Amino acid sequence: MRAFQELIDEAVAADVTGWDFGWLDGRATEERPPWGYARLLAERLPAAGSALDLDTGGGEVLAGIPRLASRMVVTEGWPPNARRARELLCPRGVEVVEVPQGSPLPFADAAFDLVTSRHPVDPAWDEIARVLRPGGTYLAQHIGPASAFELIELFTGPLPRHRLARDPSREASAARAAGLEIVQWPSVRLRMTFSDIGAVVWLLRRCVWWVPDFDVDRHRPQLLALDAHIREHGSFVAYSSRTLVEARR
């Protein structure tokens, strides 16, 4: 394995915009949920007259779907991601709308047959229900509780209160309160492995909400300890949580 500082410098210099995790190939792995979210999108989107994808990132997920809805709209709150989404999706006739996180959706009531999202930041259930037509569906893959906390808490210390966030039963209750009917809501726990310290640094730079004050100099002691663990054991293991969310208005 290459030297600690070389791996750190490489990860700090790497591009982290968009929602493409190809930089981690050969350096980190994560098990995939059994339902195959991209396959579900590929089945559902062509049948929708109008569809909205929330928090689309750089548009990478939709870019891989062969046929989209007749009217396809996406939202993204981070300008660098929105620019990348325009590059990928506008040539296919997709409308990219920048919506700051927490703002109301700038769409009419009952505007969409299908609303989708892969790993939304904070689902606004009332807004999702509002823009869905009667009988319309919300189909999404959500991040579950305590995802990657084995890694995160090495840098932050214990986060007992945060472990309660994104609980599937609480999210289901919030969806029902907004007027949505639950169709399916399975959850899984998935193994993640990190094979070098550069993969950890890149991911913490990309997922800035994991360790909000992350800095390679400030957190050098933790990085050195984690690097030593990886060199001794071959990898560092953490676990993510994912929930398939399907609800109908």
C-alpha cells in the first residue's frame, strides 16, 4: 500500500462534485440492496406521463435510465451538482430546477404522476404529497438510521441522538400524516469496506454532512489511527442502512 501522505494528498485533490462514486472503485465497496433501485426506476419512469426526481445530485442515476417519463423534471440544491445535472440531462429534454434545501417545491399541486429520489437529504412529506396527483406514487431509496456510524463516530465521538434519525417507522408515520398510503417499506443493513485511507478522506469530503467539520489536518490523529487499522487488518468495515420507500397518494 502507498504511503499515508500520498493517499491523503491524492484524495484531497480529487473531484467530489456530482453523485458518481467511481473514484472509489477498487478502494471501497458497499453491498447493494436486494430490490435494485435503478431497475425499479427503469420500469416505472417510462409509464409516467410526468415525473419529478428530488435531490438528483449530478443527475447520474437518471442518466443511466434508458427511457424517462414524457415530462421529466429534477431538483437539486447544490449549484455544482445542478450544473452537472444540466450537462447530463438537459440534452435528453429533462428540466433541471435549482431548489435550496428546505424550500417549498416550485410546482403546482398534483403536477406529477411519479415522484422519485435516491437518498433525499430530508424528505418534505407534505410537499411530496402536494405535487403528486391522486393515485400518484412516491418511489425512493432512503438512507436509514446510523449509516456508516462505525466510521463517523471515530471522528465525532458518540452520536446517540443522531442514531434516532431516519428511522423507517418514523418516516412511514410522517408519510401517512401527509396523506400518503404505504405500499412497501423494507429496510436492510449493508456492509461497507474501506481498503485505504484515501477512500475514507474522499468520502468524507463528498458526504460533508457525515463529519461537518472534517479537515485532514484537524483530524490527522484519527486518520493515522484508521490508516494503521487498515494496514493491519486489510480494511475497515462499517455498515449502511437503506430503505425502499413506496407510497401512494
